[in-house]
Amino acid sequence: MTAPDPKADLLRCLQDARDALLWKLDGLSEYDIRRPLTPTGTNLLGLVKHTAGVELGYFGDTFGRPFFEENPPLWWYTRDAEPNADMWATPDESREDIARLYRRAWEHADGTIAALPLDALGRVPWWPEERRETTLHHILVRVIADTSRHAGHADIVRELIDGSVGLTPGKDSMPPGDRAMWEAHRHRLEEAAREAGKTG
């Protein structure tokens, strides 16, 4: 049995969620990766842009390693940006630029994670003063939870676009079934919901 390595375990979980989120862009048009598919505007490219910012802030600024030394983009949290500016891409922000920024965020974050012990202290500039001090361990767990949550959002948004589901290409973790089977399954759930709604 190998010795436990909590930092490596946490980083592996984070990387799995990163990969899943970025993969959801593959094979889609510019329109499809940007179009809002929920009442609050959730879209695939915006999720990637937001998550890049989360990593750059938490693993950069929090531990004295700011990624944007000068001239941060207009959507960056230290600027006077409009609400949710990090949750969507403007027409001049390309898929390649945002995906590249996300990968650079991984590198920057991984550098912080490699350089510091899990109990290293940092300060989150945008948290209330009385609780700004935190540890790398806490930040890692927080970012894993946030990234996994957004990967789940992306999974649902992608399914709404073209029916694709799953964590990785070729591994959808779904029971086997063709379109007719899934339509019958969905119909069965709709009927169950209607029946429950009559008594609820």
C-alpha cells in the first residue's frame, strides 16, 4: 500500500472536474457554447471563464501570487465590473482565448499548490475582514466543490444542446439505452410527477 498523499488526492479531484468542464465545449458551434440555456443565463463558455477566474483569485491573490500583475481584464473581480461579467463571453472573447486562460489558471494554481503545504495561510481579499485568513487546504476543497458544481451545470447545459452526457469522452456513466428507451423513461417520470402532484 502506498503512503497517503492528501494533496495529490485533492489535486486529482480538481483536475478531473477541470477536464470535464473544458471538454463540454468540444464539437459545438460558437453560438452553442455561448447561448444562455437557463433563466439566469447559464452558458458553457461563461462557466469556463468564471471557473478560470475562481482559480486565479483563490490560488493567486489569496497566497500573494497574483496572476494579473497589471491591467486585469474588465471582468476581473478587482475591477468595477458589472454583475456576472465573468459568467459570459463577449463576441470578441474567443473560445481559444478563454480555454487558454483556463489552462494557464491551472498552471498558476498548480504552482501555488506545489509550493505550499496544505496548512499554509492565505488571505482572501474579497471575504469579510474577520474571516479572510484561511488555509490552502480549505481553498482547495472550496475550489474542488465549486468546479465540480459548475461541471455539473455544464453537463446539463450540454445535454440540453445536443444530448451529450458524461464525465469524459466515451464514459457517460449512464445505463445503456437508445433514444426510444430514454423517451419512454422520461415519459414515465413525467407521469409519476403528475400523479404525485395530484396528491401533493
